[in-house]
Amino acid sequence: MVTVVAKLKVQPGKEQAFRQEAEKMIGYVEANEPGTQAYVLHQAAADPTEFMFYEIYADQAALDAHGKSDGMKQFFGTVGGLLAGRPDIAFYQELAGKK
């Protein structure tokens, strides 16, 4: 499995617009990406302009398919003007835990 933590900072006042587009992206993932096991949006408690996606993919191929999807292209095409900088994306390999 491949885990991704993607942090995105949006411009102040753009939080609701970002959230609406992110929820559309979640719907796309649910409908079109069987290899995506988790795709969860979070908002920072201390800073409402900071969002984080927690993502789990069955394998590298599922992650690659997500990254190249029409949904991702459309999402970043729409939210690009809402962001306050580049996304911070980190990749992890799962080792242990409770599910």
C-alpha cells in the first residue's frame, strides 16, 4: 500500500470554494478509482486555510492512475487559483497499525 499526505493552503476567504471542489473530487474518486482505499479531506483546527488529504492506494499503479486521472486534472485546474502556494505532498509506506 502507498499512503499520501497532501497539504494544501488556500487563500483567506477561499476556504468554502476549495471545500466544494474538494468534495467533487472525493465523489470522482469514489466513483472511478477502485484502487483508492481512502481519500479523506481534513481542515486544520488552528488554521482554517490549511487542508489535508489523507490518501491510501492499493499499490503504486493505483496512485499513478489517480495522478493522471481526468478528475485530478480538472480539480487542479479549478483550485489552482484558490491556493496560496504549492501543495506539500509526502509519500509513505504503511508498516503497522489498527484498521
